[in-house]
Amino acid sequence: MSRNAGNDRSATEAAESFDHSLILAIETSCDETSASVIRGGKHILSNVVSSQIDVHVRFGGVVPEIASRKHVETITLIMEQAVREAGCSLRDLSAIAVTQGPGLVGALLVGIVAAKSLAMALDIPLIGTHHIAGHIYANELVHEMNYPCMALVVSGGHTELVLLESEGEFRVVGRTRDDAVGEAYDKVARALQLPYPGGPHIDKLAAGAENAIELPRAWLEPDSYDFSFSGLKSAVLAVINQTRMKGLELDEAALARGFQESVIDVLVTKALRAVRQYGAKQLLLCGGVAANRGLRTALTSRCEAEGIELLIPPGGLCTDNAAMIGAAAHLKLKRSQFSNLDMKADPGLPLEGWSLSAHN
């Protein structure tokens, strides 16, 4: 047998090994405690998510100290349930993945300590994973990603346009300069005295509106892919205050629709322009706000009209979950890019620094 034939067989065996690898992934970046077992980076064997919304709703937002304590209370049970539902044992695991950042530092630490402890006990690799990379690669759990592709990341803390020129190579081409989309939704919902989290309530209210109150769009510089929503939030507050000062009844549905149409117009227009400029083969919608029906409908319609392939994960994979962390971590597993046991939580972890080519 030739040396090349031997190398080809070794490469095939290595690929098959990674196809059957089992990653136990952990996600505790904010107010969901989640653990998942992923096979081969694409197959979800289990994905257990424990939400804390009922706890934080009375405060109108996430309280970091309470979130951390709730993670401590549930993390072990959630990990055990994920392994049990996957039908495997701890000894079958190939690696432990955990969200390293960004996120709430106390919440991140709970997951990281649990992940380190288990990786050390089992003597298997630890993979610190970027939360936004997870949201992006949630798409690969249900779709085939083709490069180069453009990701529109919309969540409670992030609004970004990310170019992936090849697998695991991230380049941020646009980001929010103030409020993220999810933050803007929550603030507007609070002004309208709607429950937390505000996004689903604004979305539902807007869908039932017959008219829309026209609100401004923040396009910024002509060639910019950045976003800004603080001015839009102020415009909403101005409408509310002026209506009350005049003693008129506020059409909340029309205001919600006007707000949502402004947000969606800017997001969709900039995302499609970025796809065209960078020659992306696909547009990926990622993050918790990707579950917004108005955004999904508008983006689907525009992409169909312009012949752009759009990938959107199902709702359960849009919000924070550990399956997406396992999908992203598999990129590192294939290249043996592991984290040291002295890895620290990093609330400001840069996405581009997590690229495969940036590993040192």
C-alpha cells in the first residue's frame, strides 16, 4: 500500500471519528441554564433548557445575582438530564464545551466551573466557546452552511452583521453603536407597560394593528453597516408623552407596528446590502430576536424576491441553548483547539478572536 493510500485512510478514519464524537455542551451566559449532547457537531441527542423568565419578570429584566444563584441550583441536574436523555454515559463523551463569553460574568462562571470540573474528572478536552458563534452555528444543526455567508445576529445584547469567508472564520462588518435590538424591544415594551420579555408582546401587538405610526429610521453613514436604535426608542417615548399631554388615547398597536417596521426595515435593508457587497451565498438569521415573526416574514419575502438563500433555525434553537454551543465547539474539536483549565469567563470575548485561525 502506498504512503498516500495510508494517509487517505487515516484522514477518513479521523473524519469518521469526529462524525461520531459526543460533546456535552453547557450554556449559562444569561438566564437560561442549558446542557446538550451533540453527536458529530450536527445531531442533537438532547437539549435541556431551564428558563428563569418567571423569576426575573417581576423585575422587568434579568437580575445578574439572581441569575447566578439559579444556575448554581440547577446546573448539575440539567447536565445529568442531558446525558440521560442522550442515552449515553459520561465515559462516552469526547469533550466538554461551555460558553466562555460574552455574557453575565457570574452566570458564565457557574457553567465554566461545572465544565472544568467534569473535564478534569473525565480527563477529556475542555472547549471554551463563543456565545455568538453558537448562535451562528445553530443554523448548521438544521441546514447546510455554504461559504462565504453573512450572519445577521439579533439578540438581547447583540446586533451584528458577521461575514464568514470560510468555516469558523468570523469578521464583524457591522454592529450596534448603542442599544441592541432586544434591548430596544424591552425598553419600548416597558414604556407601553407590557410584560418582560418585551419582544414577543411587541411582535403580537404589531401583528394585530390596522395602521402604523410612522417612526424614523437610523441609517447612519451611507456606507455603514452599523446599527443604532436609541434614537428610535426616544421617538417612541416622545409619541407616548405627546399623546398623554394632549389627553388623547394612545393607539398602542399602531405604535408597536411603527416601531417594529422601523427596526425591520433597517435590519433587512442593511443585511441584504451586505450580502450583495461581500458576495455571500447565504444569509443566516441568528439570535433570540430571530424568533420574531415580523422579522422572519419580512426577511423571507425580501430574500425570495432577490434570490438570496435564507437560513433560519427553528424557534427553540434561536433562543439561548446548549445545542448551539456544541455545534460551534465541534469546529474546535476537529482541529484539537482546546482550552486550558485556567480558562476564565470573558464577558467581552471578541468574536473575531475566537476564529479558528486565531487559535494560539
